[in-house]
Amino acid sequence: MPPIINKNKCNGCMNCVTICPVDAFGRQEKGAAYPQVRFPDECWHCNSCVLECPTKACTLRVPLPATMVFVDAPKKDK
């Protein structure tokens, strides 16, 4: 499941394209107003695009088998 770019929030900075370790966004067309996910199957769900987005326009849909990685463990009281 690829990242989703909210076109209404995106300012076109292309930080997500630059930071993506697997180049899931691919080469962007010159003058593109917002990034496009060209290789959705390549996404590792590393969350770097979400963390790097200054306008919070990028969101990530994590596949069900990988959701355990994103669950916070409860704190143990000592």
C-alpha cells in the first residue's frame, strides 16, 4: 500500500521524493505540482516520507501484517 499525498495540503517541496530510500516516487515530471507514487510495490513503509513532510500532506497506509511494527508497547510500572 503506497503513501497517499493530500493534494490540498501539499506545497510541492518534493522532500518525500528526496528522502525515500527505495525511490517509490520515481522520477518526477518537471513542473509537477505534487509528487506521484510511481512504484507503489517498492514502498517499505518506513515512514520517512511522512516524517519529512512539512505540511503533513503525506500519509501512509500500513498493511495489516506490518501493523505490529507500528504498535506502541505498553509501559511497565516498576
